[in-house]
Amino acid sequence: MTEVLPPDSSLTANPLRDKRDKRLPRIAGPCSLVIFGVTGDLARKKLMPAIYDLANRGLLPPSFALVGFARRDWANEDFGQIVLDAVKAHSRTPFRQHVWDRLAEGIRFVQGSFDDDAAFEQLKKTLQTLDEERGTGGNHGFYLSIPPNAFPTVCEQLSKSGLAQPVDGAWRRVVIEKPFGHDLASARELNAVVNEVFPEESVFRIDHYLGKETVQNILALRFANQLFDPIWNAHFVDHVQITMAEDIGLGGRAGYYDGIGAARDVIQNHLLQLLAFTAMEEPINFSPAELQAEKIKVLSATRLAEPLAETTARGQYGPGWQGSQQVPGLLEEEGFSKTSTTETFAAITLEVDSRRWAGVPFYLRTGKRLGRRVTEIALVFKRAPHLPFDSTMTEELGANALVIRVQPDEGVTLRFGSKVPGSAMEVRDVNMDFSYEQAFTEESPEAYERLILDVLLGEPSLFPVNAEVELSWRILDPALDFWASQGRPDTYESGTWGPQSAVEMLAAAAGNGGGHDHRSAQHHHQRRQQKARRTTRDRRSGHHGSRADPGGHHRRRRRRGRGDRGRQWCQPRTSMPRDRAGTQSPCLRYRIECSNPRRGDAGTGEVVVLRLRGPLAAHEHSVVIPFLLPDTPVVAWWPNQAPPIPAQHPLGRLAIRRITDATTAPDPMNAIKNRLAGYTPGDTDLSWSRITYWRALLASALDQAPYEGINSAVVSGLATEPALDVTAGWLASRIDGPVTRVVGDLKVELHRDSEIITLSRPQTGAIATLTRTGRPSASLPLPRRETRDCLAEDLRRLDPDEIYRTALEGIAKVQYV
């Protein structure tokens, strides 16, 4: 049994798709998602909010349905209220009633237990009804947010009821949450059970860390920048640390966690996947098959360093102080036995047997009730073989490091040595920092948003295949077997960074390398306390450190001699946020305001908006230039009347992106038509970004069967709306048939051999309707985009927009009626 998918050529045959069109998001086709285990925390805190956030971002199809399956005696309305409460409590994006109303139309609930044949027959009838009434097209995903021991029963029921078998070219997919077994043998059994019902290409194993932007950025950092490739190997890297630390305890989670432990819960999946991204070779391309092949190669070459007594450590948190509160130890937590041997901290040393990484240890650690919540990958580089400095000049100099911060402060830090200001030569560590929040104009989506969307799209790049799962268990199993023979884990105090055995593990590894020295954890703690006291005194006296030196992102080592190269765990940093303030010019004729179009505030490195009044308005470039740094990308935006040729304006000559708004021109239609005459790569207009989701919905409709071209198109609406003219121009540039622009109701019609696709909306409304010949109509939220959202899109796209240029050229082909 194989999943029936349209041929690859079907996407390229879609005339509205173009690889150069980077604005256009992918919207899934008609489908439903069935969640087993909707009463659990994962569904309530992650899955339901993520589904709403996708709807709020316009990425769910108009014909979408959410179905819950559980033993509760709920009606559809009861389950809808559960979802609503979860959305209001945990969603990332703002709550919008019109978005919720459309999503709620497709919410259904089926009562039953996993071994209830009648319940699965009712589920089948519910999905058939959704296919007929809501137009889900027979495309259904099954999300198993349930314990692994229930997987066989649910898979068997899906097979027995016929729900796992796709019909008439539709797809069926299953989503599995970790843990993927508890050892290699059980993982193989689980894979066999699932693959007996669903082919491997229809199985999506969720590792939510792979949905995080920073994890995906590892690939961009490594393979898009020649800067890092020459040093990303054993010649320059001393060791690699991959850390996932949590400050929470396990109260109330005994049923899931007791007997599993930190290694099975985190190292087997999250951390080994991070290792694979960090250590893999460059793939031929970024297709799912090539990415998976390279990850499998590096996991095949990875093994535990020996002896395990020295290269692994585990612990169990005891009572202590966490976040100014006294907290209990694991054995005092509700549901845990007083004799539990479950580890809450695990650390292992791995070696990768490849030319790139030979001799470089990879240290992986995870734990509960640690100092604070942080996940990061630290590449710690070797020291220079010789330094021309006296040892007293480099007492505060540690090792260079590249730190990829996965959460919570997503970004990248490069640590290097710099001279301390003063008459003497003194070198100490400083940090050069990249922050996602400051560099981009929109918040990173939650991992589950990306992964659920990829499931609905059938995009498997970020999902481990069964070979990766089994290789991960092969790596970890020897450590689990060894620990099982060692009795109770070491105890560590809550709020610290793990047991002393983990510190000694790293120290021993450093000593085995020759010439290494490692100071005690107590000395590290004293040094950090001293630094904290100095920082507190500085803040009280009004002195604030720069972002480049936030005061201790990692522990520093006092260099006792040129051969001293002690290793230690890289510690997460704490830093003061940047001051955010606007500035007011003393000149009454103009005002300088600082603002971020997404958040409404600004600070260093963000967006500065200049509003000039009076005679100075004719010489705005003289005000702007002093604000600009030589290497800073410049975007010029004219909110009102734009110059005839933006690229020839003094500000336009400085900018790599020039944003105009034809809507504000005295004659909007002529304004958008005339944009082509002076077009220069980097020009754009807000009337173009206002139609992004109209274009995405039309393109998504053509991704679905029947795979036909477009014979003709009609664009209707107000005569004074330039967004419709550029829509018509875009269609005229993409199809061979005629495109007509008429004055009338707001809608776009695509005429094909077998159907007419119509996307319409009231002029002042927020709800659109998508209709297709012979299919149920679907309503969806599609309000007019606000200027701030359009600006955010244009600030994110700083590359030349060739599709916009072709849309402007296409306006000349449009027939105006």
C-alpha cells in the first residue's frame, strides 16, 4: 500500500507557482486532522493552539476540519469549547473572533475507546460527512498523542476500519509522538507495527525541536556561509557541547516520566538530532531524501566514548532553591516512589568516526531542575599553539566559541578575545551576538506550527525516519544498560547545574587529552558569584555593560599558562535587555520617532522612522545619512506621495528596498501602472504585499486536482484599488489566456476546462468565500492586510522581487472593461 500523490510535475505545472516567488506561503490542501488523546497536556497546550495559530496566519486550507477522539462524553460543542479555552490560554498569536468562528465550523468530536470497533466506525462516518459537507477531499491525518503502548491498538483499528487506506488519490498520514520505544528492540517492534498499516512515507515522527527556527538555521549557518566551513572540523574544534537544561520539576508527571528518564526522554531524540545537524556533511541539496541520508550517515558513525564510568554521568535532583523558591526533590514529588532510580540528569560523551570529527568529543547533557531553561549548541575551539602575550595579559581569556542558542533567546553568539580599554594590554572574552528577535520583523513561529503544517503538506524534511530512530537507540542503549547495573543515580541540588560526576566527566575527558587542567565546580561557582556582585555594583552606580559583553554567558577560565586548556560546561548567560526609547529632536520643524512596525517600540538595531516637516522635508537625506552604519541594509518607505522614480531619489539611492503605496496617490490606478517605467530591482509597493494571501489561496487551489491550466481570469472590484490591478497583472504574466479587470464586487475568477474557481469577499468585510464547481463552498478569514503587516513582509524580503516586476509588466496585457 502506498500513498497516492500527484506527480512532482503537477506542482511545476501550476502556472501560479514560481520558485522565485518567495513571498508566497504554502497553504495545505483540503484535509482534516484527527487527534487521539485530546484530553492530554500536549493537545491542550501545544497542538490546539498551533492549529489556531496556523489559521490565524492564513496557512490552513479553507476546507479544514479538526476531529477529537476520546472517551469523554462530549458533544461537538463541548469539544469546541475545550479547544477555545486552550487557544485563549496558550496560542502565540492574538485571538481574533472571525478566525475562530471559521475554524470552529469544522470542529467535530467522536466518543470512544481505542479498542471500540463501533467508535472507529463512527469516526469513519464523521470523516465521510466532512468530505461531503466541508470538502476535506478524503485527505486525513491521524495524530497519535497517546502512550506508545496504545499505538498497536489504534493502528490496528485504523486499518480494520479502512481509515488508513487512501481512496481516489487522497492521502492518509499518521503522526507519532516520542518516545519512539524505550530501547532498540522496542523501537523496531514499534516501527514494524506502524509500517504494517502505514508506509514509511506516510509516517511522520514528531521531534518538535526540529521545528524550531534556530535548529533549521544550523543548516543555513553551516552551508550558506563560507566563513564557517573551513573551521567546522577537528583541526579547529576542541569539543562540542549540546545542552538542553530545564528549570522545571516533574511534579504530576510521574505516570509518564518514571521509568523513562532524561536520556530516553531527551538525548535519544532531541539531542542526537541536534548532533546530526551539527556534524553532518553537506547534502547534495535540501530534498528530504538527501537530508535524511546525511543524518543517517553521521549517526551511523557515532558511538559512545569509553570507559562508560568516566564518559557518562547521571543524576537525580534533590531538594533545593529554584527561582527564589524552595522546591522538593524528585523522591518527594507526587507519584514518585521513594526508591525510584529514574535519572533526571544525563550526560554522555560521543565520538564521531569520520575524517571531519576524528578526536573531537561531543558532550550531550540534559536535566530537570537545573539553573535555568536553555538549549544551546556550543562549538568550543582549540587554543592557538602560541600567544605573543604575557600570561598576566590573558588571565581573563577563555577559548573561542560559537554558540547556537535554540531557546529561549534564539540566536547565535560568537565568543572571542578583545583588548580591554586602558593603557595596559589586557585581553578578555567578549560576545558578538545575533538575535532572531532583533534581526527580523516577526516572531518565530512555534515548532508545532511548522511541523503540523508540514504534515498537512506532506513535507517530510523535518521528521526522523525509522533508520534514524533505530540508530539513535543503538548509540544510547549501552549507556542505559551500564546505568541499570550501577544502582541509584547521583543526587544533585535543585537549582544547580547537575551532579559533581558530570563535572568530573568533563574534567577527565580534558585530562585524557593531555595538558588539560580543570578547576572544581566550587571555584567556578565562586567566580560567577564574584562577577554577579561586580555586575550588581556596576548597575547600582549607573554603569551598564554593552551587548558585546553581557557579563558571563559562559564560565571563564583563568589561564594559568600557555599549555593550560581546561574544559568545562558552557553555562547559559544572563544579560540586561537593551534600553528601548524614542528620541525627540530639539528642532520643532521635524521629529525623529523610533518604532518597530510589528511591536510599536524600538531600540538599537531596530527600525527608525523619520517624519520630517517644513523645509527640511526636501532634504531628508541629510538627516538620514548620519544615522546609517556603512554595512546596514537601508529600506526607504514613502507612506504618502512617492517620487516618480524611487531609485533616483536621494534616499532611494541609499536603499536596497524602496517601498511605495499607490493607494495614497491622487490617481492610484495610474500610480501602479507607472511604477514599471522607473522600476529598479528592490522596488515594491504595498499594494503588492496586500494581495499575498489572495495569491497564496489561488495558487493553493491549483495545487489540487484536477491538474489543469487556466484558460482565462477575471479580477473585479473598485476602480480605485491598485491591489486589484497588480493582481490582474500577476495573473496576466502567469497564464496565456485573457485577463479582464472589471468594476464590481470584490472577487477573482479562474476559468478552467472543468471548473471555475472563485475567491470573493465583501468590500469592507473580513470573511472570504472560495467556491469551485461541483464542490462545497468554504469560508475563510481574509481581511484587508494592515500596513504594519505589509511592511513586516517587505522588510523580511530584502532580495530583488522579480515576480513584482513581471506583475507590473503584466498590467499592460490586462483588458479593462
